[in-house]
Amino acid sequence: MADTRKAGPEEGSPLRASLGQVLRTLGDLIVLNWLCVLCALPVVTAGPALCALYYVTLKLVRGEEVRTLRGFLDAFRANFKRGAALGLLVLALGAVAAGDAFFALRQEGALRVLFLTVATIVAVIALTLLCYVFPLQARFQNTWKGQVKNAFALAFCSPGRTLLLWLIALLPVAVPLFLPLAVLRMLGFVYFIAGASGPAWLASRVLWRIFRRVLPAEDGEPN
């Protein structure tokens, strides 16, 4: 005889648990997004804000227990000086790349090629540091020079994942340039709630695989 009993309350709980986890993560990303944006507004504090953002997102992707607001603010304070120095370094490199590109467009012939080449090289350096130094600072204790050195070492050791990190960093900036205004209005809500935290969460999933494979625990003490 077929069992006609109704499903008990415990059945379907894995689905409910998964949905609950998705909603909690989304809520965390919304809070993180606005914390990062507000803390980065003075520009000079963009570095510490990114360190704090990655501190929380790296814990989220590993399933570690973390209080979003308190964890972000604690990491922001702990990484303020070193994060600010790294942030100013990346901003300076970005400004040099933009200046060289602007100057190149006003030139002709070999001089244009020269300045575009320099701009491209500096931009790649800045993008690589943007993808690596803030997560490294968020997770491992080191000097700022050591973080820069490790950033390039990781990029060299994991070229495929580095390209993926570049893509994650560039897409939120590049995509709006090629979309019609009507589509941008619809995407605006996504940027509003997770324009910074969403890419950081995706990048953290890639970064932890790199950290786990390349950096033994004894080479860096986690923050």
C-alpha cells in the first residue's frame, strides 16, 4: 500500500536552508556595498575601505562566522595606514596611466605609440595591484612592500585566474559604456545594492583558491 502520509516539517529543509543562506549573503553584500562606498568617499580612505570589504567577503566565501558591520569597521581601523598607502599607490599609477593615454591621443606617429605603450604597461600594473594588494592586506600581515611583491608573485603564478580577476574588476566599469540608456536604468538597481561588494565577493571566490594553493599557512599570518 502506498504511503499517503504528508511530508513532515523537516522535509525540504535543505532547500529552505539554501534559500536562507542566499538571502543572508545578499543582505551582507548590500550592507557591505554601502559601508565601502561611504568609507571610500574621502578618496584617501578608499584603500582601507577595500581592505575591509575583502576582509569580510573572504570570510563569507569560506563560510566563516563574521559580523558584517563590526567586522568591516574593525578591519577598516586595523588596515587604515597600510591600506591608505596602498590605495594612494594604486591611484597614483592609475593617474599616470590616464595621463599618458590622454597625452598619447594628442600626438602622432611614434610618439603616440610610445606613450600608449607606457600607459598600457602602467595600467596593467595598477590593475594587478588593485586585484591583489587589498585582499592580501586584508588576510595576511606584511609590510606594504611585501604585499606589492606578493601581489606580482601571485599574478605570475596564477595567470589564468589573474585574467579572471581583471575581468571581474573591469566589467562593472566597461559594461555601462556599451549599453543603451534603457538597459542602464534597469542595471542601476544592481549597482545601487552591490556595485562594489558583488565584484569583491566574486573575486574573493577566485582569490581564496589562489591563496590556498600558493600561500602555505606558515608564509603569512592571517589577520
